[in-house]
Amino acid sequence: MLYSDALIQLGQAPDPVTGERRQDLDQARFTIDLLAMIREKTEGNRTPEESAVLDEILTNLRMAFVRTSRPR
């Protein structure tokens, strides 16, 4: 759920309510940081598969954030 929220905040996916794509980079940064905190706090309590998925999600979101926040 946080992953899809971040994608919506980055403008990578449409808002499910309005169908519009809008960017809120401050909120996207907060959501990405929240996922990173969850990763840190659950260290040692995840399966290897869960860790791999979380790492992939964070990498994808961070790259999307960099691409989105670059001046055009």
C-alpha cells in the first residue's frame, strides 16, 4: 500500500479516486523515508524474500524520485 501511495505521489500512477496524475514530492519523500524506517526497524525479522522485495521497492521508488524531481 505504501508503495502504491508513493507511486501516486510521484505522479507515476493515477489517483484511484480522481483518475488524475499529480505530483507531491514532499509527501513522496516522506513515504519513501517511512518505508526505509520500516526496513530498518524490521531488520532481522523478515524472510529473505521479504527483504528482497522491500529492497527492490525502495530502489525503484528512490530512482523514480530522482527522475521526477530533476528539472526539465
